[in-house]
Amino acid sequence: MICLRRMFLGCIFAVLIILGCGSAWAAYEIGHTSVTFTDADRGDRAVPAEVYYPADEAGENVPVSSGYFPLLVFSHGWQTQIMAHNPYWKGLVPQGYVMAFPTTYLGSSVPMDGYAADISFLLKVLLEDRLTDDSMFFGHLTDSSALMGYSMGGGASFIAQDLKPLAQTIVAVAPVGTVAGYGYSMYGTNPADAAREVTAPVLIMAGESDCICPVMQHQTRIYNALPSRLKAMVNIMDGKHCGFSDIVYNYGCPSAESSYCPGSTGIPVALQLEITLEYVQMWLDAILKRQNTAWSDFEASATNDTRIVYGVSDPTGPVYPRCDIKADGSDGTVTASSQTPVTIAMSLNVGDFKGLDADWWVAVNTPFTAPGNWYSLVQEAGWKTGVNGYLQGPLSDISDPVTVLNMALPKGAYTFYFALDNPDGLPTGPFLGLDAVSVAVE
């Protein structure tokens, strides 16, 4: 409990934790490691992945750079080698992102639900691994994460998010929307059907001249199915399916395009990747890093860019969860008498993150000596000494304030907190939402 309280004090109540515990992102070198995790819930299934991360020097298994970085799980396309996606890790890792690429289902027959289960498990275990002191990522990952993917992997990301809504956003590149017609190459749940249950912000990158996964049949179908308040589609003029990858390694894709759309040239691959990474990074910076200008830059660029056709559900951008905790209906510092009951109430607007699994924390720092200097509220159990979770579960709005305390307090200074973070049982931050109110009892 001492360590837990220290983490709570060290992160949750620091002003900068909302921005990543004070971490600043700069241009980094790229480190690489190979990992394999075992899913005990699925018969000890092995899920291997290649992980690329910010480092002070490039190399294999070199130390992670100091700081906290969002996690991106990027899922490959059908029979697409991981190296085909090297433009993404070369573009995003130096900007302060950790990227994990699952390497299961590289063959010719892919059950979409099994692939999605691997993706979901990999995201979950990496978020948990960041809290393991013998992990190379201990103290280096925030709880901000995204599911990303190309083609089949993009489609599977929606199924994975439907299985367990852990990611704060999805970025799907030329995603498959339906498996109809693919036989045993891809089978199972249609991504567009799974998308009906996804409420997280979503960016879809599409290619106007994609003849392998045509926009209307696949990307538009997903986009229209999404109930997300914030969703956007960037359709690159004359963009093609293979142009979202390094075709030196995605060697089967150009042959397929020659068969499906002979004579179609499209824009240069280098230009298509440049456009893609430009919008993907701005989107991720806005959603995961909450950089102040990232959304306005994204919206301004997309609105005026003649290289794309752009659609967005709400141009005002992302709405983050807003925790609110009040004392006697007021914010800030409230003065009360030791003879008069104080009412503490909380409310919540989840914004674009409805349904996202999270830890909920309701705690108070008191003027008492340890262990009574911290109390926390546990759902169904009431107030307990120490720092304990209120509940772990999906985010939902609390429109009518819920009273969490109504009693007279001994003289002294109190600070009450209401916070949300990753569902790992530890208040490590950075936090999806955080609010505090102080009470001076005289």
C-alpha cells in the first residue's frame, strides 16, 4: 500500500500527468525487440509480436528512451509481411510512439475472430506489462493506446475493439469491411458488423482507386456503421491499396492490383505514404497525446487539401471524459464548519469514450496521520483507508451528481479526487479524466 500511495501521489495529483506525467516528445532513434506472450485463457496460445520503440540509440533490445509513450498495436494485412509496414514505425516511433506488430495469421487462411482475439490480447498484455518491473517497458508506456491496421488487419481491429474496448482510438488503413466472397482466405465476423458496437474515435484512411478493397464496399460500409461521435475518413485521390505499404516487401499486392484493375497507375507510393502518415500522426497526437494544436492542424489540413476527399462527423474534434467532483455544489476550495455536514458529489461526461474499460478512483487526502491520511471509496463497500479502486468497468455518463459523502468532518484540510485511468488496478496515470476539490474545515 505504501508503494501504491506513492504512485497515487506522484502522478494523479501532479498537474502535468494529464499530458503524460510531464513527458516531452522529440525525435527518437528506433529500438526493436521480439516478444511472445501466452494467452492462458485460450489454451496457452502463443502470440508473438515485433515491437519498435523510442530509443536514444538504434538497435536490438536497446534501452527505451526516458519518458512515457502511447502504445499502438498495428495489425498486418492478408499475407502481408511485417516489413511491408516499416513506413509506419519509421514515421511514428521517432515521434514518441511504441508500436507492436502481431505476427500471427500470416498464412493464406485467416479466421477474423481468432486474429482479432490475438490483437485484443496483445494490447491488453502490453498495457499490463508496462507495470511489471522486470519489463523493458516498465515506466515507459502511458495507458493511451490505439488499434491500427492495414487491409485485413484494419478490419480485424474493429472486431478486437468490440471484443474488449481497450483502445482509445482506431486508425484503419484501407480496412476490409466484409469477408463475403473471400472464402477461407478470410472468414468469420464482418468488420462492418463489429463496427456497429465501436464508440471510440475512428480515422479511416482510404484510396480512391483501391480496386482490392473498394472504398464503397469496404471503408464506407464501416464508416456508416460506426456510432462513434467522432469519426473521419480521408480518401486519397488516385490512392491505391498497395500504396499504403512498402511494396518492396508487399510483393504480392501489385500482382493482385494488376489483375483487378489493369492499367491503373495511381499516385506514387512514396506520396501516398507521406499523405497517410501526415494525417495519422496528427490524429494520434490529438487523441492520444492531447496536443493542443493537433486537432486544429488536422482539421485545417484536411479541409484545404486538394489531394484528398475528407469527411468528418464533427469538425470540433475529440471530447475527452470530464470528471467533476464538488463540495456543497462548488468547485475550487470550499470552507465548512466542523459542526455542519459537507456533501461531496461526483458526475461524469464520458465524451467520445463511452464503453471504454477503465479504473474509477474516488479518494480523499486527509489531515490525519498514516494510514488514515488516505481514504478511498469502494463501490458496495463504502469508504476504506488507503487507496483502493471505486470500480473497474466501462465508462458511462453520470448526468445527475452522485453523493459520495455527506457528513461533518473534523477540522483540517481535505482534498477529494475523482479520476479515471487504464483498467489495471493501479492509479498510475496518465489519466483519462481527473478533478479535485478542496475543503477547509474550521
